[in-house]
Amino acid sequence: MLSFDPDKIALPAGHFINGKHIRGQGEQLAVKRPSDGLLAGELYQADAALVDEAVSVADAAVRDSGWASCPPRQRGAVLKRWADMIEVDPLLAQLESLGSTRPIYDVVNHEIPFTADAIRFYAECADKYSGDVLPTRDVSLGMLVPEPYGVIGAITPWNFPLSMASWKCGPALAAGNAVVLKPSELTPFSTVRMAELAVQAGLPAGVLNIIQGGGAVTGSALVAHPLVRKVSFTGSTATGARIMSDAAFNGMKPVTLELGGKSPQLVFDDCGDITEVAGRILRGFTANGGQACVAGTRLIVQRGVHDALIGKLIELCQGFRAGVTWDESSRYAPMIDRRQATKVASVINSARQQGAEVLVGGQRFADTGEGFFWQPTLLAGVANDNPAVQEEIFGPVLTVQIFDEEAEGLALASHPTYGLCAGVHTKNIDRALRAMRGIAAGTVWINRYGRSGDFIIPTGGFHGSGIGKDLGRQAFEACQRYKSVLIDF
Ligand code: NAD
């Protein structure tokens, strides 16, 4: 039985610094439950002094505890124990479900195993990747020696709090760094429990610290702190630009930026079984209520399969229902808050004013009170400059554009701002590979849409979708800096 009573869950208090819960003081922020808009709890926003304390603790802990200098396999063993504990902790799953948009069924069956496995992947990296011996003159030995940065500042968004934390903490900790992580102020609770479990698994106190607060106060103080040597951020493109600039002016620190997207789903006449393809397209834009960076929100469909595909999609969209995230039977995510729901409504309105036709959806589910469940929505008749095609909406809204020739489809698929992902649906291998080469996106999925459990595949965007990669060995390597050594003999 996965259903639970959200009013009976004890929320972890405040920040988690040096292995202890700290309530904090100062400005209080209210945290609401996305499913019904009721108050979940409050948190005290960390000011610059508390951020300084957390970073100083992390800097001391990573040296004094031996985390950076211990045998890498030892780090891997702690991380594996942590992953095992994450997988079986009922409170963690309930905190994630209560405070975020994730239904408990999805949290238990997907989010938690995915989070634990990402940490296991990096536990296994700890002693697998080395530096290099370089081809130098034969009286010298040239080496490239990797070393951890020290303290990495991590900042995560609200849409997948646990897995985003695992993508940041897994590689950073495995490589011997300490982490100070700021989750989104909208979803603060589950990440604290995750850090608490890390200490119980044997991570030295102070090596992973969680600070709570908004971006302008807490996030910017973290980025600017002189002992934070690298910043790993996931969130919107606008915030990413701000962080890149702040990191440049506060110590020239490297940044990994995983940002927004507006990804195309390119469907050719020879895509194969229409029902199967419709299912992929549907999951691509409705997963987590469309609140996913990788959401495939622009359907670009060849004329020959347009009618059949749209007919099937409309039928599937009509099968959704709303339900609070703590009910085991719920499968569909609410919008994170009123502001996000208003944004979805406003882009749909602007799209209609510029000629878009709503084929299905276009409004909230009735009778969901302050829980903002938005119906899966298809918008047809959209020109390329329509706001619904241009803007990342972060809701379950799919625009539909029709093409005749392959080149036309490829031209529509590329986006002027974003380049995160693309889906290509065709049974013609030559066409699939031409599309793969032709679309400027950090990830191209062919005859599928969405991640697999293969953590070896990195994720990251081109252009306005970001810099650097999460996942893969690239994320591990990016948590190390490389020292060039030359020895004459
Ligand atoms: P956001 O940019 O508003 O906030 C993200 C985080 O940054 C939050 O923790 C926030 O408090 C913090 N922040 C805000 N301003 C800051 C500042 N000046 N300095 C430091 N920190 C600051 O994004 P969001 O609304 O929480 O998340 C949705 C966005 O995240 C979407 O654009 C989505 O595409 C993107 N996203 C990208 C990926 C990816 O892997 N590319 C994954 C998930 C989400």
C-alpha cells in the first residue's frame, strides 16, 4: 500500500549542515503542496552568513575527514551503501511525493530506483577513471593528474528533486569533493532526508550539506562564495546565464549548466506503428505534467501520417485524470504552483490570439481546488514564430506543425534558442541518421523518447540549453581538475 496521509508526515527541519539539522532564523518561506496548494511547511532562508558556515564546514570536512584522500574504492563503498538506503527508505519516497509534483507510484517505481542507481553508477566510477601519461621527450615524464576541486556548489530545480540531487552529488562525491547543495525553495524537504541517509551510510559529516532558500539570497551567496570552486546548476536558461556571470565575476569558477529545452518530435510517414509512436509522443510531453527539461513539446509530423497520429493522440489525451500525488492510483502530475499554471494558461492564450487551434485540453481539470492539474493540450495551426512554439512552457502542451519534405521537417526541428533533445521517428535508417546529424541538440533519440536507465549516456544541451554534461563519465570527469606534471630525469 503506497497511499499515505500527507498530514501525518514529519518534515525534516530546515538546513542540514555538518551532519545536523539546523532550523535557522531570519526570513521564513512558505512551502505549499502542489497537489492541493495547502501549506506543507516553512523554512528559514539561509542568508550569506549561514551559506558561509555551510561552505566553511564542507571545506574543512573534505580535508580533515580524509574523504578526498582515502582509497577511491572506500568512497565507492560508502556511496553504494547510501544508494541501498535511499532505495528502501519509505519516508524519503513520501517526502518527495508530498512536496513535489511526483505521484507516489512514480516515485517508488521510477524516481527512487533511478536516483539510487545514478549514485551506484558514480560509486563504480570512483576507482575507474585515471589521468594520463603524455607523450613527451624521452628524458621527461609528462602526466595529467586529476584532483578534486574541494567544495562544489550544486543548485537544483523543483521538477525532479531527488534524481537531480543524485546527478549532482554522485559524481562530485565519488571524485572526492564536498558538496553544498541548494534545492529549489519549492521542494526543499526530500533532499534533506537524502543527505541525512548519506551520513547514516558513512559519509563523513560536513561532506554533504543542504542549505535552503531562494535563488536571489541563498543561491547567489553560494555561487559567489570564494571557497566554492565549481558550480553545477540545473534550472532555467535565464538563471543559468545569471549564474555563469556571477561565477565569472566571483573567482572565475567553472560551471556546468543544464538548462531549458523546447524539444522537437519529428515523425516521418515511415514511422511504423502509429499507436506505438503516439504513446511515445504522449509520454514525451505529459511526463511530470510536461515539467521536464527534456519534454518533447513540438510535434513536427509528415503529412501522410498526420491525421492518424493526431486522432490517436487526442484519444489518449482524453484518458487522463487528476489525483493527489499521495494516492497510489494517481499517475499524472499537477503543476508545481499557481504561478506555473498561470504561465501555461497565458502562453496558450497568446498562442490562440496568434491563430492556434486547441484540438484537445486547453484548460485545467475541474474540481481540483488549489491543485493545478492541467489537461494534456494539443495546439494546431501554429506558425514557427508562435509563442507556444518558441517558449519553454513547462506544462503538458504539444504544438503540431506539418511538413512535406524531409528538409522542411529538419529545418522546423532546429530551435533558435534551445538544443536539448530531439526525437526522430522513422524506420528508414538513412533518414534517421541524416536527422541525427542535421538537428542541433545534445541528445537525439531515434524511435524512442526519453531516458533509459543507462547512466553511461550523458545529458546536456547545445546553445541556450546549457554547457557541459550531467550523467556519463563526463560528469565524473567534470568534477575533477587536471594538473599537468613534467618530470625531467
Ligand atoms: P529556476 O532557474 O527558476 O531555478 C532553479 C534553481 O536555481 C532553484 O534552486 C532556484 O532557487 C535557483 N536560483 C534562482 N535564481 C538564482 C540565482 N540568481 N543564483 C543562484 N541560484 C538561483 O528553474 P526552475 O523553475 O526551478 O526549474 C525549471 C527549469 O529547469 C526549466 O527551465 C527546465 O527546463 C530546467 N531543467 C533543466 C534540466 C536539464 O537537465 N537540462 C533538468 C531539469 C530542469
